[in-house]
Amino acid sequence: MNSRSPIVPAGMACLLAVACGTGHTEPTTRPAALAPDCSAIQKMAWANTVIQSSTPIGHGVLTAGHVKMPAHCHVTGEIHPRIGVGGVRYSMGFELRLPVHWNGRFVFQGGGGVDGTLRAAVGELRTGVTPALSQGAAVVTSDMGHKGVNTADASFGLDPQARIDWGYNALDKVTWLAKDLIGKFYGSAPRYAYFIGSSGGGRQGMILAQRFPHHFDGIVSGAPILEQHLAQLGSMQMLREFIAIAPKNSRGEPILSQSFSDADLQLIAAGVLRRCDALDGASDGLIENYPACNYSVAELQCPGDKDVTCLTPQQVRAFDSVMAGPRNSAGVLLYPATPWESIIGEPEWRLNNIGTSNTAVANSRKANNQSIKYLFMTPPAPNFDYFKFNMDIDPSSMTASASFSAANSTNYQGFKERKGKHLIYVGMGDSLVNPAGVNRWYRELVAANGGIEATQQFARFFNVPGMGHTNTGRALDVFDPVTAIYDWVEKGQAPEQMMATGASFPGRSRPICAYPKIALYNGSGSVDDAASFSCR
């Protein structure tokens, strides 16, 4: 950021001055309760757009992550309201927060799941990141074109236009409106425009870089759900394989959660660590040398009767098959194999894959993922039984959704011409977004753009050992990609690494390295000291 003073809307200059007529503003000495005059926003107009409210919020009234937000205008509205399929009302809703003292940045805060709710536009991303609004940025969020009971409600997929609005259209329309409103409000366009998002928001960031490359200077995409028309085949395979070996209740119905006990999963996780932990030079509970990690649970097969120290032959076959990736009856691999990680023994893996239900009604996230049958299958199939998914026939029902949802293009020509910067990261233990799929995409991006050095001029990728979906897992999962993108865009400082800490390893810090480098132990020093590891 340059050293220019924060931008204050012309109509507020006297309001915020210590004494009217001095032309001098003192943001550090103004009363904490002072709220801005937001009335001018209600007089602004755009076609097919409704400004629903423009409310003054005083300094400290709103907090995020225990951080007090500055005085700002809280704006809500909707773009293109309409009545869609089934008489449902749709619109591209948005929330925009405009700080009195603006630092010139515009931040679009991405959503998650399949959206449908308006998140507070404060510019949050993850633990370790300072909310952008608290730093003086104007921040916008969107419900991405529909209202849901929660971010897992995918019933909007019954409406063809709602699919398109969710897939990419709302990102474009909300960005245009927010930038225009900001320009009119402050009398100046944003100096820097950023998008930050994770999970569904990570996909949104990739959509913007690929479909709308001139909107943003910098983009952060965490745990990007980049190609669900393909990646969900792995979920379908897992459900089929594990339900086939699950114990049955008195009515002969299989119980998915009992296909593997907690002891079984912890046994597998321990086996993975035993095989792969020391490959980076240090046995410390983290698999840094993930490219070299290969494993099979066959070594855990019981020589006789099943007990807590081993797996049945059926469990071995099913687990190794799932980790090897989905295949059709001809043996063709339909999506990359899943990386081996210690997160298999963590509660997150169970909740995502097989759940905890002791009945025949599975409660895992994958077994109850509405987006597959409502959104990624074309036409929508609300009554589809995931446990009967046919790898020869049903994958074709997913491919059409790529036209509006996929974010796996390697064409970054427009983004490069804009001199945009894209930072992507994923946890190697992510069981909702197969990290192998994200790694494959980045390798294809490198191949299509002149090699790793040329690609790193505009896109840098970070694998986070041990981390689950967006965070969690036994990992060092506290780091700050947002400051990294600011420094890359505004100072030309490309991130070679990000320093990370985490509650799973108190007192430990370590670099997360830009692909293809990994953090390797130097051979001496404490494994808790970042200086003992180098990106090589």
C-alpha cells in the first residue's frame, strides 16, 4: 500500500474533523460512537438493482474475531430479483461495508458450501488473518443468487438460471456493482481489488481468475472445490465400497459408520505415519515429504480373527480401493488417487466420510451432500441413491455441470495481461476436496504456461501437510495468505513460503513452501523451530 492518507467521502469530511472548517481529520481521536452519514447511498440507482438498506454503524459496534470494526456504512441490496422455477423468488443478494476511513482496497469475501446466506462483509478468511474491514478496506459478500436454509441447501439447482448465477454470474454482477458504488461513494475507484475465499469461496476465486480476469489484482483460493463434476466420483466410490462391507442391523440394513471403528481408523493413521513421517528427515508427526508417501493397509490385515490390532481382508480391500481412486468396470481411473495422511484417524475424516450414525440412515457429510443430486447432476435428481451410483453410467450425468461450475481451466492469459496474482492452497489431509486433484490442476497450469518459473509469476500454490478442509487436522494450520497476496500485489514481494503455527503442535513453527518445494529437516536443531527446516 502507498503512503496516501485514508480516503474519506467528501460529505463526511466536516463530520469527522475535530473542528469543521479545519480540513483536518483525526480518526484516532474521534468519538467511538460516531457513525457515518450513509443517506447518499439510498439515492443511488442501478438498473434491476434494489438498495434495501444503508445503515450507519459506529466504531466498535461490530466485532469479528475479537477485533473491533471501524465506523462504516452497512449496505444491503439485491440484483435482478425474479420469480423462478416452482414460484421461488431469486436474486443476487449482497452486503457491502464501507469504512469511513478507506485505505483504497476493495475486498470480495467469498462464500462457502453452496452459499445461500449473506455472510458479514468483514473480510475474514481463516485464523491468523486480520479482517480486511478493520484495516480500512471496503468489503462485499454475496449469497450467490439464492436464499437457502443453510449453506448445504442445494435445492436452488432445480432452477437453471440459479445454477448459472451461483456458478459464476453473481460474482461478475456483484463485483461490478460494488466497484461502481464504491467509486460514487468515495469519489475514487479502488486502488487495489482483492478476492479472498476458501472451499466454495476458493472455487469462486478461481472462477474469477479464469472467467473474469480483469476484476481483481490479487486472489486467494483456499481448499478450492474446482471440479466437482469429476471429484465427486471419489465420494460415490467411497460410499459404495464402505457400505458393501458395513455390518448390518437386525433388519439386514448396513450401517455405514461401522464399516471402520475409531480404533481401525487410528490404526491406519499410525501406519501412515510409521511409513511416511520420517521421509522429510524428522519423525515429528507431520508428513512434509508428501510426494514420497505411498502406503497400503495390507500390512494391517489380520492373520486370523479380527481384533483392535488389525483389519479384516474386506476392510483392507475396500480402503485401499478407495484411496486408489474411482475406476469404471474397465479399470479406467476417473479421478486421481487420494493422498495418504494421518488425518484418517481424526474425527473430521469420520464425519466427512462415514459419519457417526448407529442406524441405517447415514449422517456423514458425503452421504448427505445435496449438491451432487441437485446441482452437479443434470438434470437434477433429488431422489437419487448415492449408494447405487454406477461408475459406468452415472458419471455422464455430472459432466454438463462443468459448464457453469468448473474452475479447472489453465487459460490465464487475461489474468496475466492484467498482471494479476493468484495464491492457491490446500490441506494434504482434505477429505472434502481431494488435494491430488488440485495438485493435478496446478501441474497442468504449469505445463500450459511455460513452466514453473513462468507460472509462479502469476500463480503460486501451497500444499499444507496434515491440514483438513480449510483448516483443522493435526497440522500447522494458522497462517496468513492474505497479507502475502497484499505484499505480492502492492510491493512485488512474491511469497516463497508462509510461516505457520497450530494448536496441534504448541510452540512449533514451520514454513509452508511454494510448490514444488517442500519443507525438509536440515539435520540439526529442534523440530519445533522453523529454522531447522528449509524449503527445498
